[in-house]
Amino acid sequence: MTEHLVLKNGTVFDPMNGIDGEVMDVCVSDGKIVEMAHRNAKVIDLKGNAVMAGGVDPHSHILGSSLN
């Protein structure tokens, strides 16, 4: 089943497109950013929250559990 979302009022950070903290709506359909929202899209108000591309957590423990 395709999920449609509107991430409303989020503070968007997108350096690839020169957007640095602009409050705007982001429309998502089937996991991809789209230009227009689907008429049945679920709206999530992100006022006061940041929206940015998926981050990767580089945190790791090289020795892992071998020390425990």
C-alpha cells in the first residue's frame, strides 16, 4: 500500500538545493519526495522541528562486545 504524507511547517535543511533553515512543507509519496501532495495524504505538523535528508550515524565501537 502506498503511503502519502505531507510534512507541514518543518524547518528544512537541504544544502544540495541551497535551502538553509526555511520553513516549508514537504510532500512524500511511496517513500519519495514529490512536488504535489496526494489528496488523501496524512498531514504531520512539524512546527519547531528540523527536516533534512536521512542521516547516517557513524557511531561505532571497533572492539564491539569482545571487551565485555
